[in-house]
Amino acid sequence: MSNTVLKLPEESLLQIIKHYSNNQIPAKAPYIRFTAKLPDTVITVYNSKKVMFQGAGAEREALKWGDVSGPITKAVSTKGDVLPPDFAKLSVIGSDETGTGDFFGPITVAACYVPADKVALAHELGAKDSKLLSDDAMRKIAPDLKEAFVHSVLTLKNAKYNAVQSHGWSQGKMKAMLHNQAIKHVLRKMAPEKPDAILIDQFAERGIYYNHIKGEKEIIRENVLFSTKAEGIHVSVACASIIARVAFLEEMDLMSAETGITLPKGAGKIVDEAAAKIILKHGEDYLKTLSKAHFANTGKAIGLAGKRRK
């Protein structure tokens, strides 16, 4: 289904409401100002002054009112399972993770359930591919998403990360364990309701994923689908990604306050510099409590700290 959204002035909104008044249907939520249904298109006017056109005639109708830069739901090249038709409209638990490539900070995984009748709400609250959002924007959006949708967020702090990594766990295994657990939590919270599907942002093929968690007592398999670029496929994954990212940022805030040094994200040279300062101030053992110790940044930071001691 094609979705197109326009942000319009009040004058245009009044014109739209008048134009489609004969096709008006009851609004389903308090944040919706007006809804109309045509044979091939649903037009929804939100209190935020956004108008969503959904259906086969979405672009046709939207073009009557403004410049259409492109639909929200775009065709993307993905790898993974073949998804059912109109998947974006289904009731789905989505899950995603962040923090895996950052030297400082934890891995966080979130799962979020967006039922079919709240897909539009998720878009209205600002949920979209987190790569298109700044950290500050996600901090603003996440509380509303957490309030509106059943979710679970898990944080694997660095002490635990380093412990299991030293016992041979790969990041893939860690992520698979966390995804399975987060999805279990959401399923329990929403019971007896069940989703139409569960979509995991694919970081490993199905067989590898399930091999990682084969020792778990409860493994979620029913209706589980995998796809790359899943944030653009169903808004539940976008919600999960935002919730996970903000959990990561909040943990980074706490760690920065504790160390007295603003800890940078990523794994570049600025990270090496910050890690060297921590070694000089608190020692190597303390650095390990803040970081993924097996990253090459550890060795680089030790080398930088050694030069500065001379």
C-alpha cells in the first residue's frame, strides 16, 4: 500500500476537509482530526497538520494538495524472508538493536508491538528509520512510543559483555539471545493477544540465529520473519530501533557522568583519545568496565596513554 504524507497550512486543511466531507468516516483516535474514505484511498488529517493519504490512489489525491516528494513506504532492496502482501498494515512485533559497533556503551535490544489499528499513530508520533533521525529527535520521540506501545528493552552492560565474550560468545550470539528474550517479554505482556508476525531486523540468517539460541529453554519461532532494512518495512521495527537507541544514549549519559568525561560514540580516533584519558585518570581496569575490551581501541588507547606518561 502506498502512503504519502503532506504537512499543510490550516487553510489547506480546511479545504481538504470540505472537499472530502461527503466521504467522511468517524475518526478512530483523538489525535485524528478528520478521516475520509474513497474507493481506493483513505485520507487522514492529524492534529499536527499532517495529512496521510493511504491506498492505491494516494499519490493521485495528494498531488491535488501539494508537492509530493515521495511516499513514506518506498520499495527497498532487502534480503531475508518473503513477506506477506500489505505487510506494513499488519499487527507486528518488531525488534532491533544498537551499540554493537561502539567501543563505549552497551548493546541494547528492543522489541515493540504495533497493532494494525495503531500503525498510523506510530507514524504520527514520528517513528521512522532511526538513521533519518538525530539522537535528540529520538530522545523526544521515545517516551511517547514507550507510552503508546507494548515494548521491552534490554541492556547488555559492558561488564557482562566482556565476561561472555571472553567465554567465546560472538556478538551475533549475544544479539540473538537478547532479541529472543525481548520478544518473549512483549508476547507475555500482550497475551492473550497475538501478533500477525514478528519481524527481526536481520543480522544473521535464520539458521545461524536459531543455532545461537539453541540452548535456551523457550525459543520463539512462530511467525518469526527476518529481513534487512526492516525499519523501512514495518513501523514496529522503527519504534524498536528508536527505543533501543535512546536506552543506549541514556546509559552513555550515566557513564559519562560517572567518569567526568563525555564518552564519544563509535570506534574512531576520538574514542581512542577519550579512552587514553580514562586510563590516565582511572587505570586500564576501569576502562574495561566502560568498554568492549576486545576492540582494537583498547590497544590504541594503552599506547596513547603510555606516550603521555613519558
